[in-house]
Amino acid sequence: LVDSSNKEEYANLQDILWSALSFFGMPYEVFDLAENHLSLEPLRAHSVILIAQEHLGESLSEEDTRSIISAAREGVGLVCFDGDIDRYKSPLKEAFGLKTTEEPTHMPHLNTEMIRIWDNAHYITCTRDLDFIRFNKPVEVGNIVSIEREHRILMIIANNSGCPALIIETYGKGKVVLFTLSPKIWLNEYFGHGGGLDDIFWKSIVWAARKPFVMLAMPPFVTIRIDDCSGANNFQWVRILNEHGFIPHVSLFTDNIGEKGAETIKHLYDAELAEFSVHAFTWTKQVYWKPKSPTDHSQGTEYDEDELRRFFEKLDELHNRWDIKWAKVLTAHFGEAGTNVIPFLKQRDIIYLGMPYAFGVPYGMSALQLPEEKLRSLKPFGGQGGVIDRHPDNSELFIASPSYSDVPRSVLQSLISKGVMTPRGQIYDFLWETARTKVDVELAAWYAAFGIKLCLDSLSFAVLVTHEQNISVLNNEEWDNLLSRVDDLTSKYEKIYKSWSYIAEYAKNLYNSRLIYANYNAETGEVQSLVEGESSTPLYLQVFKDRVDQIERAFKELPPYKGEISIIFKPKDCFSRISQ
């Protein structure tokens, strides 16, 4: 529900709502109160009603409000991200037993810069620790004085308040989710999507929605990238990763690999236990860019085409001799790659980028990626939480780069306080502060688990990042113990381990696809869905079903298609997980 006549609040919906629903693969219909009169009949036809425009209560008449309440009573879910509950008409407040006021009756102000997860035994918050979450700056909050119906509080306003921040109720056959926070928290200025609260956002919708509820979202894929690889300990660290499910992306210093290392690479490749890319020839000799010197990356130049041709002929000879194919994902040393490199990459089907590269720019100027003004235009959330989008300077290249380090300023500060990064250190390597000059297995595992959880909570895929020299500081037992702790810390999450090349290709095809509708026929027990776009690989619809007090996620495979594809299926015939 929106009101386009309230220009500023309506414009904010692009970042608050539309970008999220698009990335999460949730089909939706916009009902504009400025153009139409709301009635019960169209509401009945949907799974859930979403309110995310601030102060929308002013735009709803009492009759509109009664229609919403009636739809909820009949089983349509209601999720209100607009914390200004006081402005909603009395039928809504009476139905949900809410007593509200504009006065700060519980605290000296009606804003907060912090919330706390208060109850993590519910589906919406079940993977959460009972932690505090701080925003970049305070947001306005509504004041619910009391709730006179059975309800459950999942989050509370933390600073000098203790008032509810997230409330859930049942009403008739329907489920209701009410936030008391301004929806501005979903703007990057305040906190934003991709920063660590998205699971609360999308799970609120899934929990409230009438089931079955269908999405075309990213499955919970997980992988790991290791740079600067020379085959330390004959790649034993790869085998330990394999024991924990990982299929690592191993980015090589190719000139450092001897015959024994090549034999191991061939074995791991044939067994599909790892994929390999060219990071550089050596630490001091790069493939894709010529820095001023091996230690001075403030300046640099492109290699000319003749040099690049010789380089890539050498790499072609190497993969032929080793009898492997290079991974489809580029991970360049120092994040430096010239524009002249792009045709050579395309010829070898290396079209996926492990970061949003600023081609033709030295590390000292690019800080590994595109400038902020270009990042802000990229999906899903303008660079926060990473990028899954076509490269803005070359649409044939696809960026498949989730990130657990591009987070809100407030989260970044908490990570610095935790000690997993420093203000001027590397923030994307989970071992940088825990396995170079000291060994702290528990802290390293915590940061790796943080990365997996943040990405999967955002319905992205997770790519952990580190360097071989940092792994090499750990002995085999420490490395194994670290990964075991990561398993423990992420045990509430479903994780599907795939290679980065597989995931990147899936991400591109998902980007090119859109779920138009998924309608359930209660009489036949079937879902009829329509997907538009194109995909060269199978994709998976995610189908959510109610199971007593739990919500079950299943998957329905979509075969490759072009144009559109209609799929009719029964939820009971979906499979519980995607095979590894």
C-alpha cells in the first residue's frame, strides 16, 4: 500500500522496499491510495499486505482500515514497517489492542539509535544472538504505551526506553507484524539493506504471509576464496576445507607451483574439490596490471596487447599442461586489472568479477573497487553488502561479489571494537588480525561466521576471503578447529557449499529472471507460477509452508528457459534441499 501524493515518503520506497522485494524475488502488486479506493476484495486475493511508506496511516480512511483488518481476520498477512502507529485510525489500534500516544511517556525522546534482539525463539529472529544493533544515526520511533491483546515482542528499543520495537500477533486466521521504528532504518544513511537486518525484514514477510508463499531468491550458497596461493603444505589446508564442506576458490601465484603442486591441483580439480584461478605470476609479477613497483601501487600502467597476448598464451599452456580449466571468476592481485585485459578474459569465458573492479586504475586510487558514485547505482543495495549486478562500464562482465565488510558505519565500528579489523587494516580477510602476528582461533571463527551469517541473512550468497600466507600461520589442528567453530556458530543456518564459478553463473541467471506471480489454488492444492527472462542453468523457487509452530522451506526446480516459463506444482512435491 502506497500514497504517491506524499512525494518524499513515496520516493524513499525505492531504497526501503522496491530494491529489497526485487532482490528477494517476491512478486508484488502496488496499490496506490492516491489513485484508487481500497476495498476488501483485492486484499483477499493476496498473501500479505505490506506497509513501508512512512506516515501512511494519515492516508488510510476508517473504511480503508476496516478493509485491512477484515483481510487479516480472514488470513491475509499484515506487515507494517511504518512505526508511526499512532497516526493509524482507531479500527486498527482497537483490533490489535494497541494504546498509542505521540507523547514520550516512557523516555524523554521519541527516537533511538539502538535496538536489541529480545526474543530469538521465534522464526523471525531464530538465527539471532540476543545482541544490540546500533544505527548510523537515530531514527524516530512510535510510542506504544500498552498492548491489550496476546502478543509477542521480538525486539525492543534499547536506549532509555525498553519499549517494543517489533511486535507480532495473530488476528483471526491472519498473522500481524508491527514495527515501531521509522522505515528510514532501511535507508543507508541510517542503516540500510545489506547491513545486517535483512533477515528481520524478509522473514517478517514470510512469517506473516498466507502459505504456501513462493520466492525466487538466492539459495543459501557458501564458498571461500583464498588469494596469494603457492601450494603451502601441498594444499593440505584445501583438504581440511573440503572436510567442512567448502569447495574453495584458490587464486594462484602460478610461477610458484612446482610439479608436486600441479599434481595436487589436478587431483583436487578432477574431484571437484576446488577451483583455480590466476591471481598473478608471483607476488612481484602481475598478470593484469603493471604497478609502478612491487611495493608502490600508487601508480601503474596498462600492459600493451602484445605483452598480454604472451602472458595469456603462457597461462593457456599451463592449464593445458595441468589439464584443468581456469575458474570463471577473476580475482586479480591487489585488485588491479587494466581495461586491455577484458578481451582476453572474455575469450576464456572469465566473465565473473570477484569484486566491482575499477579497471585501469591502480590500487592506491581505486581501493580495490569502483568509486562510490558508481557503486550507488548497482544492485542490490548500492554496494552495501556487496554487488550482484552487471559491471557499469562493460555489461558483458558480471559482478558476483557479496561482502561482509561493506556494512553500515555503526557495524564497522563494532567490528573494529571487537578486534577483527583495524581502521586502516584489511577488513575483508577474516584472518588478517587473527592469524598473522598472533593466533586467535576463536575470534577468527567468530568473524568468519559473522560473514556467512550476514550474507545469508541478506538472501545473498557468502564468500569468505583470506590469504594462503595467513592460513599457513595456523597448523592443521588449529585450522580444523577454526572451521569446526565456524560450523558450530552457523549451525542454525542451512548452507549449500558450491564453487564460486557455479554460484556466480547462478547469480547472473537469477539476475536475468523475475517471478511474475505464484498463485495458490486451494481446491487443487497447486501453485501456478510464471517466470520471465532467461536462464541457461536450473534455478530454484523457494516455497515456504507452515508446519505447526515452524516454517519449512522447500525448493522447486525451474529448468533452463528463455522468454517465460510457467510452472504448476504441488508444494508437497517440492524437495527439502538442493543437492550439494
